[in-house]
Amino acid sequence: MSIRTILFDLDGTLINTNELIIASFTHTLEKHTGRTYTREEILPFIGPPLDESMRHVDESQAEAMVQTYREHNIANHKKYVVAYPTVVETVKTLKEKGYQLGIVTTKIRETAELGVKITGMEGMFDVIIGLDDVTNAKPHPEPIIKALTELNANPMHALMVGDNYHDIESGHNAGVKTAGVAWSIKGEATLAKYEPDYMLKEMKDLLPILEV
């Protein structure tokens, strides 16, 4: 395969922040609405930009809810966040083999960098594009195009890896190959509906695909 640039989503793809995200939403929604949301009610909020999810709950409180969420989320990162199995060693191998590596996330970059540092992957990525680096979030192609531009990379030789339909559609829209991850909290079958080029059972599955 002629892939030389690999872009990854962060939460739910490289690092397991699902329980942290659910805990932060639970805390925030209880505080601002007075109601305890179920896990099933919270799952649809995972993936889209945070302010978009909060506007769906209550547009008048969205800004305050985002602030509450971020305070809780940052304070509890070390308690919850771990890398998924085979992620760190796969990323390290790809780095050693000379691949260009980047992260394209709907988190703000500062929080994304914290997750990367906690899980021992600091310095492995050539670019990190966060929500605060773009005007349009995934599934718009802008975040991927921005990452490719900063890397001076050709979309024809790039792959986007993610756990959410936003990642796959953003990849399609940007003209790159796409890979879904079967450990998506929303389920492999749900992600497969968006027709990624590949489906990874674990991150090391990238290596034979790339012929590493």
C-alpha cells in the first residue's frame, strides 16, 4: 500500500476515555438540568463537538455546561484515561518506520495533548489538530485537510482512523482512505454502515494493511 500518512482520532480510537466522558456528561447534566441521564442517553453525545452536544440539551445553558464539563474532564483524566491494547506499540512502530503521524480530534488541543502525555505517546505525533484549530469540525473535511497541509502530505497517500461516523465521513469528504475501529463504543456494526475502507479489530491490524 502507498499510505505514508496516518491520521488518528483520539478519544475512543487511541485512548479509552469513554468512562471519563460519560462521567463528565453525567456530572454536568445533573448539575445544570437536575436530572440523571442514563448511559444510553449519553452515548449519542460522544463524537460530536462538545458545544453541539450541549446545545441539544439546553441552548441557553450550553456555554456554562461546556465549562463545567471541561473542568470535570481535565481534573479526572489521570483517574480514567488509558491507551487501548496494542496502540502504543503500533504507533511507536509506525513512527520508527518513518510514517507521518497525526491526531485529528474534536477536543481542544490542550486537552488532547494531556491525554497523549498520560498514555505515554508524547512526541510520537507530527501534528495535532484540535477543535480550536479549525472553523469546521469533523465530519467536515477541514480538520483532515489542515493536518495534511501542515504535514505537506498528499491525501491520496493518507489514511484516517476513527471510532465514530464523524471520522469516516470526514475522511471520505477529504479524499483519504478510512479505517474504523471495532472497539467503538457505538459498536462495529454501527460504524460499518459508513463504509470505511478497513475495519481494525485492534490497532496492530494496521501493520499488515500497511505491509509493515
